[in-house]
Amino acid sequence: PPAEKSEKIAELHKNIRPYVPEEFQSNPIYAAPSKEQGEDAKAAKQARREHRAAMAVAAKATLNRRGRDAENAGHPVQKKSRK
């Protein structure tokens, strides 16, 4: 079988294996990740979390900036009365 990503191996062992019937739990697919694979998976997850946090901060800053620019730019539009 092809080599799997460290994250996938860790996920299969931790999240999926408990729900697999006893007779299939010994399958190599559900084997515990090696120490190196576990560290790689943890580092990838942490990097992804940090990236998401940075993107959320950037999105919030952009949203706030858009609101200020809209208030300062343009002229106030007066409502037209309906007849």
C-alpha cells in the first residue's frame, strides 16, 4: 500500500479505530503512528491553526477598514419621498 500522510495515520488511529469492530482493529491501517509521524501530524495541525488565526485577524481588519472607508467616502444619499 502507498505511504500515507502522518496526519491521516494519526486520525485513523485516534478517531476511527475505536468504532471499528474488534476483528478489524488489528489491520495495519489502524496501527498507532510512530513517534515521528505523531510529531509531524501535531506540527502540521498547529501550523494550520496558526494560519487560520492569522487569516481571521486579517479578515476582521479588512472588514473594519471597509466599514470606515464606506462612511468616509461617498456623499450621504437623501431619501426620496414616495408619492
